[in-house]
Amino acid sequence: MRRTSYHLLPAILSLPFGIAAGVLAHYAVILPWLCRARMAEQRAFEQAFRAAAIPGLVSFFAVVCGVGAACLLAASLLGLVRRPWALALLRKACIAVYALAVLYAYVVWRVTDAACVARTSPEGYAPSAMAVMGWRWQYLWPALCALVAFAALHVTALRRVAVAAYTGAAPPEPLLGDRIVENIRTHGYDPPYRKSLITSVATHLAVIVVPLLLEAYGCVRDYLIPFGSGRPSVAVVTAVQRRPKKKKRFVLNPNSAIYFHVPDLDDSDNLRQVRELTELQYVTDPGAVHGKMGAGGGKTRGWPDGTGREPIRFIRLEYDGEGWDDGMDPRTRADINFLQEFRRVTGFRVALRSESHPIRLLRKYTKGYAPPFVYMTGSGRLYVPPADQATLREYLLDGGMLFADAGSPQWNGDFRSFAKALFPDKRLVPISDDDPIFQMPYVFPNGAPPLWHHGGMDALGVKHKGRWVIFYHPGDINDAWKTGHSGLAPDLAKGAFQMGINITYYAFTHYLEATRKYRK
């Protein structure tokens, strides 16, 4: 190594410790504040964090970060001194960085465990192992990169060139750092084995681990609608309208000139004629067989424009608000219960696990292979950033449909404002009782079944180019799908499942028609 390199080496070894000191100082200040903010955001997190002693652990780690920042800053400054003790100090500082990295990994592990407990509350859902791994990877990969960098720095500090830079004379024999570098360069005593091992590990990472991480962290899998040829099977539903009882007339004196009976509206022939003209009448096929749902008029289930034999999936949208994941936990199983009922009625294969992703990931679907509909619910505030609003609007205009379901009166008000922000030139309108979405495969003569009335009794929607791009049920249909049906009568719960099947059929059929140009 040239003499100029000897002079630069102390600065090269010392600079990373100064940068690390700044990062640790930042963590020492911001970590306690982040913990308190997360606990104040939701009560479930506050309970889980306190039960796991997370606030105390975070405070302790913040103090360690503060002390570590001071020590590393001192090592960075003293490491510029060209003396043997300065080189020894830098080596010990590398060991301190390893200890801090281990403590940081422990804190991340404990905090994510507590977050899992909070999400598994009755208001939340049980995150999958892949989701938890994604959380941990998100916070651990920067520390892992820093650890690799400081390991390389430590190896450099153990080489003869470092000793020469701080003492002025290089040892005659190779040091530990020299042997490590030489081993890496020559692949050790068995180079073919070392090369094959590295190739095997890299292949497994590329083929297995990386795709799983990408799917959990920010990728989606295209939605393939079942291919085939079927027809909607119309179910027989009898609409019974209550007739007003005729009131008895009491005639005190038939020969009297005074008539004491005051006629009301029910006695009018006009009312009877209006009732007969507006009464909904349906001609249904009593021999219709469920399980052949689709389009094309064939005898096999599926759609001629379908793209595969994949299971039917039910995708929920994640957003910044309370209750977006209502019903996804292993106890209530709202989405899984609906999928299983869909399989029982239609015979299609269905997904076996819950599935959700942020709104922004709708952009990642291939054109023509996005979900025909996405589901959104909630019980508190609904906030969607403008960028996500633009993504959702583009998805809806491209053939998709938003199936929204009010979980509370507050969410009902927020969603109405959200729908207006999505489509300023359109508005939510009541969907008429004779709309096709209420006709196939089940007939609902009186429109969507009313349930809890968080936002009224009538289903609302936004229409674009002849199809509904938003179907809004204001009565918390999600609660009727939960295990136990939230105390709802079985016949009403059955109607809620049938309404979901109608929406699915409508969304699939119209999505394939609207996106045919992309698949060509």
C-alpha cells in the first residue's frame, strides 16, 4: 500500500463511527415519542404494549442508544490519533456495535410480538407469519446492512496495514484480518465446495425467499377468474307484501241523514290500482340448479372470458382507520365464512385464508387481471391519502368495483364524503329494487336486505358507463357473515350471504366485459 493510503486509513476507519453516533442519538430522542404515539393511537396497542412491558424496554433501549452515541462519537474522534491505543479503541467500538445490533433485534422482536397481540384482539385480525416476517424485515434490514459494514471495518482494523498506519511498522506475519481476506479471496482450502455453497444459497434466496418477501412487502398476485361457460341460477324468492286490514264500519243508523264513517286512503280505488301496477312480479325457474354460475350459456361453471382455474379470492383494502380489518380474525372469520358459503352454493374453489393489502398496491395488478371487486369496511374514522384515492379511482374506472360496508354511523358519514372525493362529478344514488344486481342469481324483490341501518335502509351506488363502480351497503353486512352472525336471525343471515353472492357475480361479469381489451 502506498504511503498516502496509510495517512487516509485512520479517517476511513473513524468516519463510520461518527455516522453511527448520529443515528443512535436520533433513536435516543425519537423512540420513546414513537412508542407513546402508537399507544395513544389505539387502545388495543396500549393494552398489549403495557402487558408486554414495551414502554420500559423502549425507554431502556433509548438510554442505551444515548450512551452508545456518546461512546461512538468519542471513538470516532480519538480514532484519528495515530497511536496503538486508538486502534485498540476502534476494535472495541466494533464489538460494542455488535452488542447494540443484538439488543436492537431483541427490541424489534418484542415490539412486533406485542403488535401481533394487539392485532389479534376482537377488533383486529391475526396477522399471518409472512406478515409478521415482513414487519421484522422492514426494521431489521437497515441494521443488518450496518452490521455487515462494521464487520468489514473490523476486519480492516485487524490487518497489518492498519497496524502500520497507527504504529508506523507492519508486523512480519499475517494477522487475523489478513487471513480472513485471503480466505474470502481464494475460497479457502476447497474452492469448488465454497463456490457451490455460495451458488446454492444465492439460488435459494432468489427463488424462494425473495419472492415471498416481495409478496408480503409490496407485490400482488394477479386475480384469475375461473374459465368456463355457465349461467346464473335464479333462486325462487317469494315477495309477500302486507295488505292493510280492512277496518270495520259501524253503522249506527242506516236511515240517518248523517254519515258518521270518515273514509281514509285505504278505501280509495286509486290506491288499489297503484299497488297492482307497482307490485314486483318475477318469473323464476323452480328447476334451477345452483353450482353452474357464470356466463356463456353452457353447463359448466365459469366465464368464457375467464383466465384460469384459480380459487375465488376475497380481498379487503387496508387504510389508515379503525376497524378496516373487522371480521378477519380466526374467531369471527367473516370473509372466510362468506367464501365457504360461496363454494357451497356455486361449487367454485375458494381461497382458504384472509387476504388484504393497502390501496396503493392496486396499481401493481396487471391490466385485466385485477380483482373484480375489493371490499372496504370500518367502524371509526376513514382517511385515505389523495395518492391512494387516485389509485382507487383509476382501478374503478378500469373495470373494478368497490364493495363498501358501513360498520358504524361515523364510518357511514366519512364514507359518503370519501365517495364524493373519489367521484366529484357523480354522487351516491339509491339502487332501484329491480336493478340486475338484485336479480341474479338470487332475486331480492325489495332490494338489499336491511340489517343494522348505520346509514339508512337502502343500498347506494355510483354508476359509470352503465355499471356500478361502488356498491355501498349501509347496514354492516359483514357482521352477518361472522361466526354466530352477531346475533342475527338465521334467515336474515342467509339473505346477507346471498346478497354477497349477487355482488360477486355482478362484479365478475361486468369486470370481464369492461377489461376484455386488455386480455386481447
